[in-house]
Amino acid sequence: PIDTQNLMRDVLIALVPAMVMGVVFFGPRALVATIISVVACEFFEWAYRKLMKKSCANKDLSAAVTGVLLAFVCAPTLPYWMLIIGDFFAIVVVKQLFGGIGRNFANPAIVGRIVLFLSFSQAMTAWQFPDAVSSATPLALMRAGDMSALPSLWHMFLGLKGGCLGEVSGLALLLGFAYLLIRKVISWHTPVVFVAVVFLLSWPLSGSLSYALYQILSGGLLLGAIFMATDYATTPSTNWGRVLFGLGCGLFTVLIRQWGSYAEGVSFAILFMNILTPYLSKGTRSKPLGGAAH
């Protein structure tokens, strides 16, 4: 049956390749951090609903998905206690205080990451290469104009670069994307448009095809486009709405990356478009011929 639990289970399965690559590149700590994040999210959801005298059966796996995604968008070396703070904000503040699953206005993992980034910026940007040598991410290198220090595009695709725990391997994320499409958990509209807009805008801005490809394979673009910009509760319900959502995400990502204060812009772009989701859904919803507009 198609229900929330089975949909969330498919999302977790799609995240397995990225988890495997995270462990391969960053060691067992990547797995431990992810497990801690999942347990913390499940606990906070159970505890809040218990306190509010609501059903406490954590069967839909949505909290587990949030826990995995939040761990994936954090630095591999982030202290566990900081990660748990992010889990609290994601589950209690963003999800449960607004009424629980389906009623949150923004993706919980996105807000959790932004809270951690603004609160513990140094720890959140303690990037690490897979060989355990701390270094700048490809986005930071491009921002500084140091293209010569970038890994090859092949290494970028495999994940041999600095970055967050679950975002480094483009190959792993695309395998997850293919699985979600085959299982019809998500549609192609938002991810494809999101990535295409970043590519098409980055190319003329830099005058370099390779630069545009580096932009796609850098930071959390693929992870955000595939797993966060497709969240049912916080993205449009119509196909045209999803296209516009992806277009806006891509545009704001490029604007922030090129001229903003931060090298990365995916989280802020998705959060901003989450706020516009109700208007995109309403504005692109079809009505029967001759039906009254509401």
C-alpha cells in the first residue's frame, strides 16, 4: 500500500548509497553520527507527542528521514551534542509545533541545518577531505578564484572532495534519485529544473563549462534537489508548481553563491521557496472548464 511509512522507507533506502560512501570516505564516525541523529529525532518526536497527550507511535519513519538528512548536511566532525540540538529544532520547533507531519511550513532538516550553521559556524564548516586532511570545499575554492586547487570532475563525481557527510558523492545521490523515480516516490520536475537552472546560469556567468559542472557537483546541490526540494509537505502539489519551485531554488542558489556572504546557498534557497509553496500550489492548480475561481 502507498502510505507515509512506505514512502519514507523508500527515501531511507535511496539514502543508503550516500551513507555507504560517507562511511567509506569519512570512517565509522559518519555512521555513528547518523544513528545518533535518527535516535534523537525519534525521541524528540515521541517525547513531544507524549507531553501533548497525542499518539506516540513513531511508525511513519518521517522523523528517521529527518535525522538522516540533517546528519548528511553537517560536517563529518560536528560534535554529537550540536547535532542533537539541530535535531531538536527540526522535530520540535519546525515540525511538531506546527502540527506534525504534513503541517510544517519548511523542511525540518533544512531549518535544523541553518540553525546549526548560524549558531556553530566554525564547527559546521570544519570540512574534511576523505584522507582526513582538513581543507576548503570546492565551493570555497571557486569563491576564492583558486580553480587550480580543485579536484578533477571525476573525483568530484565519486566524492573525493571536502564537504558534508552525505553530500560528497554525486554518484551515490544519483543512484538514490533513480531509485525514487523508479518507485514513483518523487517526480523529476523539481530536481531536474533545480540543477538545470544552476548549470545554465553558472555557465554564462563564468564563461566556463567546467565551472558550471563544478557548481552542480559541489556543496549540497544534488542532495538538496533530490531529497529536500521534493518533500511532500513543503513543496508544491502540482507539476507546474514543482517546475517553478525548482526554478526559484536554482535562481536563489546561484545568486547566493555568486554574490552572497556564504559560499553555499542551497539551504537558504529551499527555505525561501518553502515559504512560497502555498502560493505556487494555488496559482498552478487547474480548475474544470467553466468552474469558478477560488
